[in-house]
Amino acid sequence: MSDIILKTVGLYKQFGALSAVDHATIDFKQSEVHVIIGPNGAGKTTLINLLSGDLLPTGGTIHYKDQEITDLPPDQISLLGIGRSYQKTNIFPEFTCKENCWLAGQSRQGSSMKFFKAASRLKEVHVRAEKGLEMAGLTSQANTVASAMSYGEQRQLEIAMMLATEPDLLLLDEPLAGMGTEEATEVTKLIKKLSEDHTIILIEHDMDAVFAVADTLTVMVNGAVLETGTPEQIRASKAVQEAYLGDEDGDH
Ligand SMILES: Nc1ncnc2c1ncn2[C@@H]1O[C@H](COP(=O)(O)OP(=O)(O)OP(=O)(O)O)[C@@H](O)[C@H]1O
Ligand SMILES: [Mg+2]
């Protein structure tokens, strides 16, 4: 069998006249950390939104395992085992960490309302919520109200919420954004750990983190895929240096 778990073929998304994602054909391999980099506005978040079902493509197709998932809604994509975190924090601030994870875990239940199944399912959700907190290193904060935590911890909580849905494949949109050095190091370690038993598609601007975790890199510019390769290939690529990595200050 193929080791490609997720694949886009000629995927595109237009907003009016703008091609935010421009005929992107990308293979994502099972068990890899595949990082997507590119300047602001390159279309990275839009690509993730298409993969998670939050946006419908204008054209092209998306395939997960042996199934075409191009037009599926987000809840069905989540049920298939694709979890995502958002670039902007997406938690309920007045709820505790555990409650936030519980709510997220519940979304993986499907829509059956059969009464007899309800009790055992509730228990399953609790187990999943606790597992998500543990994997994200937040067990000691289970009963802390989310708004009382630091920004970095809230981003970690978001990862815990995603893990509470027990995904196989993680879509992470700038999980280190807005974090201090220490928090960023912690979350980079967490991503590395999660990569042992998950396939990960990561958008990240922090180049130290990118090169610390990436198996494969895709560079996007103006909605299109400029190049895909190993970190060494991308570092050595003239086209990438000119379009992106060559920025004097490494910022953009
Ligand atoms: N809902 C929308 N409606 C109209 N235009 C949009 C919408 N979402 C994104 N865009 C535009 O599509 C382009 C790609 O945006 P996107 O957010 O995918 O970029 P990005 O690579 O994630 O950037 P950043 O690094 O700043 O997060 C941008 O020009 C953006 O302004
Ligand atoms: Mg973005």
C-alpha cells in the first residue's frame, strides 16, 4: 500500500479574483511531520481550512487514505481522524481545561442520540478529555479556568482539545504564535513527541522549530507550491532562498 495518507490534487480556492490556494498538488506521507512555510498571505491557513473542511475548494480534490474527502463537512472529516488547531485561539475562556477538552471530545461522538449508549459514551468522552490533557502536559491544570492561564498554556490547551478527539492526523496552524522562548521550546518538544504516533501537517514561521521537527517541507508562495523536499533540499534551493528564506532578517 501507498505510504501517502493525505493528498491534494490541483486544489484551488478563489476569493473573488484572488487565488488563495492555486492548484496545489501535495502528497503527505504517513507518520511524517510535513511543515508548510511561506510568507504572510501565501495561502497556508486557507490550505489547512480546505483540508479540515472549514472551507470548500473552488476546484481540485482531497484524498484521505482511500477516500475522497473534498466536499465533506468538518465534523465528518474529524470523525475520519483528522484533527486541527486554529491560528487564533479557539477555546471557551470561562470553562476549565477539562471542560474545554470534554466539549472537544464530545464532537467526535457522531450524531447518534440513542439513550442506552449515552452513559457509556459520556465515560468515553471523559477518558478522552483526560488523555488529551495528559498528552499535552496539562493534567495539573485540569480544573483551572482557561482564562486564568497564560497565552502559551491556552495554545497548549487547544492542542489538548484537538487530541481529545483522538485524531490520527494533526493539522496545526502556527501553534507557537505569540509564545515566549520557553513556551515555544516546550510546545516544539510536544510536537516532536506527538509525531511518534501521529502524522502532522504543521504551519510555522519559527524557523528553529521548523527545522527541529520537519521531515518534509513545502514552500508556498502566492497560493502555489514553490517546492517540496527534505529540510536540506529546501535550505539549498535557490528558488526558495530567493522567494522566501533569503530574507535578510529571516522575518517576513
Ligand atoms: N475568507 C477570505 N476572504 C477573502 N480573502 C481571504 C479569506 N481568507 C484568506 N484570504 C486571503 O487569501 C490569501 C491567503 O491567506 P491565508 O490566510 O491563507 O495566508 P497565510 O499563508 O496563512 O498567511 P499568514 O502567514 O499571515 O497566516 C490572503 O491574501 C488573504 O487575504
Ligand atoms: Mg495563516
